[in-house]
Amino acid sequence: MKVERAVYLTLTFGTISSLLLFSIGLILDIIGIKIASAVILAAIVVLVITPMIRVIVAMFSFASSKEKYNVAVAFVVLFFMVLSLIVGFLLRIMPSG
């Protein structure tokens, strides 16, 4: 499978999944069901993780094409994405002051 096609399918699936979860969460919130916030949170998680999955898919596609340089670049990009996510969580839970 070509890299562009794999990345396209990943981004499309992630975006549509997030949109559906947001819509379901909004409908549940309008109806007054308490689980709506959990569904909306799941939509946010899917939306945030979609670019990371895209980089992973690209990395495996490059590996199957034996493009070592592109695999290394994708790995570095993924490393910094995960690092920024971890730092964001740590800064969020640390008390300020």
C-alpha cells in the first residue's frame, strides 16, 4: 500500500470517528444522559491520537518500502509528539506555585 493512501485512510477514519463521537456526545448531552461527557472525552482523545497513529502508519509504510531515512524521520517525529504529550500531562497535574 502506498504511504499516501495509508495516511489518507488513517486521517479519514480518525476524523470521522471523532466527529461521530462528538455528535453522539452532544445528542446524549441534549437528552440529559450523564455519560455524554465521557463520550465527548473519547472524541477528544481520538482527535488527539489520530496524528500520532498517522505517523506510526507512515513509519510502517516506509519500513515496508525499505526507506530507512523516512522511517528514522517518522520515528523522531513520533518521539517528539509523545514527549510533548507526556510533558503536557505532567505540567497539568503539577501544582503551580
